[in-house]
Amino acid sequence: MTNSFKQALAARRRLPGFWLSLCSPTVVEIAAHSGADWLLVDMEHAPADLSQIADQLRAARGGLAEVVVRPPQSEPVITKRLLDIGARNLMFPMIRNAQDAADAVAWTRYPPHGVRGISATVRANGYGRQGDYLQRYADDLTVIVQVETPEAVANIAQIAAVPGVDAIFIGPGDLAASMGFAGQGNAPEVRAKIAEAVAAIHAAGLPAGILGYGHDLAQGYFDQGVEFVAVAGDAWLLARQMDGMIAALR
């Protein structure tokens, strides 16, 4: 099936998504039918293992949203295993420079274009039933890299020039912390650095993404030209709605 998310990114459509960290196939299934264009299933800050990710990928089938998986760290072994279980959109955390980005792309490609190891019977190729997988797998593979420090923002032009990088995602929390403003994403200095990053990503010809929870913040980023925004997280939504309902009924 064609990767609608990759196509929409290339067309620069406005793409709201949800950030999922509760490790729940049920939550993924609900979110996949919400009308969201994409769902980020997190491993970096969520206690999900590979078998749980596979179950969440299965749960999303039949919905309109494409699943993006963020591995716990940017490294080749977990990348290979995620690709083998059928993840086709990966977001690599803490990419600092062009070499980091080139390494990430290489982990997703088979030789001679990369270093991904081959297994003949994995979920990604229908357990061996998709005979042309080795020829076609990259067509629907999306590589997103995260910039989360001032160093990375300064290197956006070089990162974006790496063949195989499809989009760049700004991590506002770590960016703020790396600037000395931990927990202060709305500090003027942080907002200015985010705007600088968005402009650099677009100048380099790639779509930009960011976390922006809540209607007003998400709308502000869309108005700024950011193409894909995580508009809420599952844990954030649940806690916020539960707290609000109880508070309203006290």
C-alpha cells in the first residue's frame, strides 16, 4: 500500500498528528480512525518493546493515519529490527549534523546503498510473500530526523542535503533545555530559535515538523508554515480531560 504520509509530506500538506506513548494498541486503533494523518509511536520516552510496536502497527491497519516510530536512540540494530517488523516511517532522535543524518539513512537501506541486513521472511515483506520487496521497499520509506540543539539547527542546511532525508522535526523540549531554558518552550529565545529552524528547513527544501500540543499552539505552528504538527499526546489528552471533567464537577 502506498505511503500516503510520505506523499503528503512531499506535497507540503498540513498534517496534524498524535504523539502516542501509552504503548497501547487500543489507543493506536482509536487514534488511527480519528482523521489524523499520522501517529508517532514513541520508544525513546515510552517503555515499549519491539513486540509491542508490532502490535501497535497491526492496530493501525484499516485507519487513515500512517504510523511513525521513534526508536529509543539513533542506532543501526534497533532500526533494522523496526524495519523488519513493518515500520516504514522512522523518526531518528538527536541528529546533530550531516554525518548523523547520513548514518541514519544508511541504516534504513540495503547494500549497496546502506548497511541494513537482509532477512528473507519478515513482517515487512509479508513473511517472504512480497517478491519485489528488495526492489521497492525504499519507495514508501520515510526518514525523519530530529534537530534538538542549537548545533543541530545551525547544521540544518547540511542535514537536509543528505540524500534520503525526507523531513526534519524540531524537538522543542530538548532544544529549550539545551539553550538553558528547560521547561520554558515559550521563552522568546526558544521561540526565535524554532522560527530560525523552520526557516532553515524550508530554505533547504524540506517539510518541517514539531510538537505543538493544544489547538492554539498547533494552529500557530501551522500558520507559521510548519507542515506536520503533533497536536496532542495520548497521555496528555487523557490527563487533561480527566482533570478537567473532575474539576468541573466539584
